Amino acid sequence: RKWVYRFGDGAADGTADMRELLGGKGANLAEMCNLGLPVPPGFTITTDVCNFYDRNGRTYPDGLDREVTGALEAVGEQVGARFGDPAHPLLVSVRSGAPASMPGMMDTVLNLGLNDETVEGLASKAGDRRFAFDSYRRFIQMYSDVVLGVDHGLFEEALETYKERNGFTLDTELGAEDWQTVIESYKAIVAEEQDQPFPQDVHEQLWGAIGAVFGSWQNPRAVTYRTLHDIPDHWGTAVNVQAMVFGNMGDTSATGVAFTRNPSTGEKELYGEFLVNAQGEDVVAGIRTPQSITEAARIDSKSEMPSLEAVMPGPFKELTAIYERLEAHYRDMQDLEFTIQEGKLWMLQTRSGKRTTRAALKIAVDMVDEGLISKEVALGRIKPSSLDQLLHPTLDPEADREVLATGLPASPGAASGEIVFDSDEAEHLRSLGRKVLLVRVETSPEDIHGMHAAEGILTTRGGMTSHAAVVARGMGKPCVSGAGGVRVDYAKEELVAAGTTLRKGDIVTIDGSTGQVMRGAVPTIKPELSGDFAKLMGWADEVRRLKVRANAETPTDARTAREFGAEGIGLCRTEHMFFDEDRIVSVREMILADTEAGRREALQKILPMQRADFVELFEIMGGLPVTIRLLDPPLHEFLPHSDEEIAQVAKGLGADPEVLRARVGELKEFNPMLGHRGVRLAITYPEIAEMQARAIFEAAIEAAERTGSPVTPEVMVPLVATRAELDMTKERIVQVAERVQAETGKALTYLIGTMIELPRACLRAGDIAETAEFFSFGTNDLTQTTFGISRDDSARFLSDYTAKGILETDPFVSIDREGVGELVQIAAERGRAQRADIKLGICGEHGGDPASIRFCEEIGLDYVSCSPFRVPIARLAAAQAVA
Ligand code: PEP
Ligand code: MG
């Protein structure tokens, strides 16, 4: 087995595709050597050694020692030096490098190989004593910190004290003798802290550093990072040992980092920073202000400090050629590290560069245009969920924020406004032109108008599929839900968070993408849907098989959905329409009526309003399919609850408050989610379903006449468990359709189908498909009923399940393939076996989740339906799912 891979002098043992064995850094160093780029020679100790080290009590495999020694000699030969040689010392850097980029591990030790003797050799070789002793003290400090674990603050203190005593302010004022004195105090610190002197043996230094890198793979920060990012433990890290080049050998030396394209805008330009006469850590440490690489960037940033292009034109030109070469080779934007030693350019690292979503889009699209990558590769480069960043206003990353609490990132985007605790008040203030943020313990359908009026919604209870979260996503409004750290007192009209009390009218900002709740108004940046976005979306549409529809009921939502490319409405939740001011009175009248005749009378008043809603929806959707669901929630949701509200409503209705109170009491259920809702309402009160069916069919005829394109409504019956329920309801709907056709003399085409959102319905799907012409999987309720976990209460404890590894992800966010997924698959198979052309879709929150969309593609559903703002995400995810 080979443990050590060498690189240098235009050749290497490894290649770029060996990142599992050599780590990302090692594989790319090898690749750059193979390309003939100027890379200081070195070698990589493989990730296999890391695994061996972990499993064998921190020991190394046989033969490693010999391989390292051989590789060190080869490196020395290439640079004309030897490790530990007092006259011509070889100095090396030692760096970690895992297959995936991993902050939290030991990073770098520079100048390794320096001791009291070799420092003299470096001094005479460089012809600069100050430089040599400065390098030595940096090495002692760095090595002691990262390898020996001595607090680096002690060294900084010692240096500060020395500077103060001797009247220095800047490090650059210290001469060789000064550094020699400082080095003695550094050594004393190490001896004191470690009970032994700083290692003078260069081999001890090297193995110390190698052990520290391998050991850091298991340090708690690295372990946590791996857990959070699904990086397997067995990957291990590699160690890269490489001949030092010096960016701090005077004014013809420099060090810097560069991106081959601008990482925040995606613009094609060499973008980066450098420092003259400095080592790598100086750029990162931020003590000196780095300079721009190109002259154009310098002018842009109005900097007085000259650019690399101006001060070192030769190395700049070479860097420009290299970056073009590397980008063409890797076919992706690269993040480079380089050092210039006495006018000679050296490349220390290349890797694919991190970028904003905006930059990612531009780079992907530009690279297709430049012929570097295919459209399919471009599509794969964009993380669907990252598109959210583009569709909603986001917080200005530069702005200060005072975070008061963190809840769930329920609906993306940022919003600020004065806090109000009541929906009526939100609506009122909005009508006065004020910006408000609705704060509730939780929301209910009664808050819809308040949510509409608000810039954003904050709740202290409820999960990702709570009412607030679902409705806010539908509206495209920012929402933070389940912020347990916020306490709301409705009576006092105030909230308490992080020890701060805020009153009604105080300004708060929420970030629905992170769940943060902040004090005051944090500035935001507006979204801009550029040409790149449209172009990439077009490619996604060419590739995907799944159709993408939207969950929408209001005209605004429907228009947004169309703008974002929805191909129909997959779920129109009609109950949301029942709350509008003009009809809630009639809805309540209907619920309060004792007789069918009384109910029909009230329904008669609702009919024209409901019909008008549907006409508008059909018109906006211009002939695309629209699925309308019959009334789903329990009736008590529409009734007032507090004494005050009851009195008010009774007055409006001309009813006796006591009668009203009694009716509210009658309708109260112990477990409304499993109670009198869904198709069960249609069984008890078929007249409600009939009114809705009539509104739908009449609207279809009217909209078709107005627009000239035929409308085929899809009538959907919710929460069906048995075929008999659906049969009975379908019969009523069909009768209405026939009556409407007879009355108008117009022919109707329509489908009648059902939501599949109960386990029993999944199992009996074959039976149900005899009646249903389509299925729409309501995976919110299906997850709730399969797990037996309340979707409105899960936030309180599901995080424990994910934290403890019982569940990998929240099943209300990403479909539980093994349980809920199997039920969906069974239902799809049985449904198709019964009715070959049955239309299958999904309309739960999972319809907008990329991982769940992949599952829907795998089992061959026809479409997904999600909130309007997720439509672009779903289009891209559906395209990626095909690949
Ligand atoms: C569902 O249950 O998945 C669904 C879409 O319906 P709702 O969220 O309205 O219950
Ligand atoms: Mg449901």
C-alpha cells in the first residue's frame, strides 16, 4: 500500500479525481503540478493513514516513516535544501485537507523546520536576519498554538509588552535582535506551559504537526461540523507537506487569494486581494488592509493602495494566464491562493469557489454560453432551495443586527414593521399606510386578513406546517414560527425576548430564511429576477418531466404563481375564501342554522361570491388545470370564541348571544384535526358541497365564455378514508353538474377526484380509484396520521428527534420515504392498476421540497403542487430529479 503521494516539478503521483484519498487540497495540488503550473514541491499523506491512526491508538502504519523520509529528500533535492540542514535548511508547511472543505480542523503550520541552528542558515540564505528571526518567532507561535495547544494570547501579550517597553508601535519596526529577544520569551512561555522546551528536533516538529492534523479530525468542532453536513466519519483527512515559499521576503514578495470570477456578482473578472511582504495568515488575520489585484478593481474600490497589476506586472500577467487555464480545466469558478517570492509566482491552492446564488446563476449561464459546460451541468450547479434568496427581499448582510430570538425559518424573506398582536388591528393600521408585523402565539384561519395586511408573521408556537407557516408560504410572506424564546402577553400588548420587553408599535425585523427575530428595522435588499434566472429556468423546463402547479386561492397568489411559471393550480383551499369580510356573516349564519332549509338559505348568499372567486381564478389561469378542494376544516373554526367576539357577532347576526354560545360549545371537538372535517362535512351537510360544486361549474362556464378557452375544473374531495364516502359525495357533485348543464344549455368537462391523506385511503386506493379520476397526495395530513404526530405541535419536540438522530429530517419538511413514502407508492400503484390514466399529484408542503420532489419523480407522479414562491425551486428540483 502506498501512503504518500508526491508532487512537484511538473509531475505528480495523484490527480484531481483522487480527492477521497488525497483530500481536496492534495488532489488539486497534484493536478496543478500535472498541468505544469508553478507549485512548490511537496507530498500528501493519504486519508487512509488518518483512518489507520484513528483505529490503532494514534499510531502509524509500517513503512510510512520511510515513505515520508524519502519524499522529504526528494522535495529537498528539488529546492536545493535538506530538512534540518543548518546551512541549507528545507522549510515546509503542514496543512490538513479533507475530501470536503472542513472548517474546525487544524489548518496550517508554516515555516516548520526552523530551530536555533537552521534559523541562521535561513538568515544567510535569504541575506536577511530580520526576515529569518521574524519567521522563526511566527513558527514558534503557530506551532505552539495549533500543535501544542498553548494559548496564543500569551505570545501576543509578550510581544505587546516588548513593544511597549521599547517604544515600538508596529511589528515592522522590530529588527533581528528584537525578534531574537522576543523568541527567548516565547520559548520561556512554552517551557512554562508544557514543562518541556520547544522542540528543536525538526523531525519531532514534523511528526508533531502530522499527528496534530490527524488528531484534529476527531476534535469536537470537526465532529459537530461533520454531523451537521452529513460528512462521514470514515472519510478522514489527508496531510499536505510542502516546501515553503515566502511572501514576506521584502517588497518583491507578496501573498494573496483570488477568485477567477467575482463570487458575489458572478462577473467574469479576476477578483481578489493581496499583501506585499506578508505571509498567508496576514491576509486572513485582517490586521493590514489588503490591496486589489486588478487595476480596475482598485479604481472601483477607490483605493489609494496600488494594485498587483501595477506593482508586480510580471507575476500579475502570469497569474492571469494561470487563472484562465485553471478555469478552463476545472470548468468552474476557482478560488486560488498564491505567493510571490522575490518576483516569482507560486500557486498554493485551487478549489471550486463559494459564491452567492446570484453569482452561481450568472456563472452557470455564462459558462454554458462560453461552451465550458452543458446545460445539464449548469442545472446541477444550482441548489434549488438557494433560489429563495433571489425571490424574496433579504437582509443586507452588511447591516448590524441585534438578535432577540430564533424560531423556525417558516417562510423565507425578511420583513420589518411595528408589532401588533391582533389581526383586525393589523388590517386597520395597514389601511392607514403603516407597516406592521403580526405577532401571535399561533394563527388560525381567522387571522388571514391580518396576515395579508402584515409585512411578516411571527408566532411563538407551531412548526413548519403550522397554519402560520403554510399560509405565509402561500402568500410569499416572511414568517418565523415557533419562536419559543419569545413570550407574548396579549393583555398587555407586549412581548418579552432575551430579557427585552417590546410594546405594540415597537419595530421588529424577522428573517424567515434563518428564523431570526431582531430588534429595530434591519435594512433589506430587493429581489431582482435577472435574465440569467429566466434562462436557467427555461433549461429546467426543457429537462423536467414532472409538471409544477401551485397551491393558491387568492388572485394575487394565482398571478404570482403564473409569473413564477406554475402550470396550473394543484390546490385551492376554499375555506380561506370563507373568511373574507363580505361573506363571513353568511358563513356563520349557515353554521348556526338549525335546519337544512336555513342552511340552504345562507348558502344561497354565499354562492355568488364564491362563483365570482372562481371565475377570477379560472381567468387568471387561462385554461390551465385548476383543482378546487371542497370545504375541509371543522366548522367551529369559523365561529367567534371569546365572550366579546360572541356578543359582537350575535349583534351583527341579530341572534341571541346565548344561542350562539351554545352552538359554539356544541361544535367544539376534543381533537378537531381528526374530527368533523373534510368529506365528513359533506356527508352530514351535503348542501355545502352542492353549493360549492355549483359555484365551480357556473364559474367554469362563465370564465370559458369570457376568455374563449375551455375550463376543465378538477373538483377535489378532502380527507376521504373510504370509497363509499367519495361515492356519495361524487353523486351529489355529478347531479349538480347535470343541473347546471340543463339550466345553461352548455356542456361541461370536469374531473372529480380526491385527496389521499389518510393511511386507509392509501391502502384502499384501488377501490377509491374506481370513483376518483385523480389523486392528490395531501402529505401534511398523511404525515400527521401516519406518524400520529400533530403537525401543529410537532415543533416542540421533533427537534429533539433530529438532534438525537432518531429522524434524519423533519418529516413535515421532507417526505419520510420509508413510511409515508411507501404509503404514497402503494396508493399510486393501486390507483394506477385500477385506472391506468389516473392523474397523480402531491399538494402537501413536500411538493416544494427538492428531496421530496426527487421521490415524486422516482415513483412517477404527474405533478407537484407547492406555494407560489416555491414554484421556481420545484421547477429546478424536478429537472435535477430527472438527471
Ligand atoms: C395536506 O394535508 O397535505 C394538505 C395539502 O391539506 P391541508 O394542508 O390543507 O390539510
Ligand atoms: Mg389536508
